[in-house]
Amino acid sequence: MGAGHAHPLHLHRDSPVHRLPPQVKIVAAFLGVVCVVATPREAFPVFAGYLVLLLGVWLAARIPVGWILRRSVIELPFVVLAVLLPITGPDPRIEWLGMSLSEPGLLGAWNILVKGTLGVLTSLTLAATTPMRDLLVGLQRLRAPALVTTIATLMLRYVDVIAGEARRMRLARVARGHDPRFLWQAGATARGVGALFVRSYERGERVHLAMLSRGWTGAMPVLAENRTTRRDWAAGLAPVAVAAALAVTGWVIT
């Protein structure tokens, strides 16, 4: 079963980062985020060091900074939460531009904002340098639960099918005079969503029966052989070593 669909967060480039095995990049991204989370929030210069480290990875991967920044707006809900903390936080408080702000709330907002931003940027870097199919390959090589990789693979395979079905249903409604701009037509939209769910469920049952008739055992076949070398691990984990050093530095200076 193919799973080679491109995803909108992947940026096709020919770079050393793109050529690294996916499992190496998954482990490196995970450990990098762990280092960020483990850093004390008062270690302000260390977080700047993490950003410089990410800039170095983007440079090696030939990822434009603007491309990353445009897609980092996904964290806006966390930014809203961070803005509220200084206002609603406990005492002691400080005065700034006529506003009474909570000192613990300011630190909490900074903690959420900087660590959430670095986590999002790290995830975007992983997505930009690794196609979705390769991410599934990496999870398989890392011995992720078979149920997780199976669900992800099937979802990736049939998301385009379901999206196409939704587009055809919408065109059929519009051809019959449906205009979703009017509130009284919300019922037709809701019925269309229900019909799409029923069709998707029935299609899933047919696919499952077809898979069982072809010897499905409950686990996806291995998508590719493991060809990771020590050099790959050394190159992929080099930024993690720098991140670990930054985390230790954060604990030392605080």
C-alpha cells in the first residue's frame, strides 16, 4: 500500500539534513525538544543559543527562514495563553506602562512562549526535511507500536480519497442551489458531513475486508530496510550534543 503522498510542510531540497535517515532525525528532534524543556526558564541566553542552533540546521538544510516563520503561526493559541498569564497571575506584581503585571505570570508566559516556539520550530524543521512516508519508515525502524504506524499509514493513504469525496459532494450541493453563505442552509452542510462520515466508514469496512482476504495480519509490512550507519547517527546527533551542552549551561548559570 503506497504512502508516498507529499505533505504541505515538506520542503524538497537536496541537503545533508534531507539525506539523513528518518529515524535519526526523529530521535534528534525528540531529544532536542527534551533539552529545551529541561532548561530553566530563567536561563535567557541559553534559549538564544537554541535559536542559533536551529538557524544553523536551517542553513545546512537550505530552508528559508521566512518559510519556517510563515508556518509557525500554528502556535498562536499558545501565544494568547501566554499573554493572559501576566495579567491573571499571582503576586508580587510590577507596574509597566500603567499596567499591573504579575512577576510569576511574566515568567510563566516567557516559559510557555519560548519553549513552545522552539518546539514548533523543531517540529517544522523535521517536517520540512522529511516526507511523511519517510517519517512512517522512521517510526517503524524505531520499533514504534504497530497500531500507531498502521493507523498513520492508512490515514495518509486515504486522506486524499476522503477529501476528494468531500469536494465532489460539495460540488453536487452547489449545482443544486446550495450556498453555504446563508445560515438556513447549515442543515444541508451538516447532513453532508454526516453522509461523508457514513461513506468513509463503509469504505473503511470494504478496505478492511479486502485486506483480510489478502492475508492481513494486523501489522503493516516493513516499508524499507534499515541502512543507518554510525556516521549518520553521529551527524544527526551532533546538534543534540550542542543542545545538551546548552541545557547544562542553563542549569549552571541559574
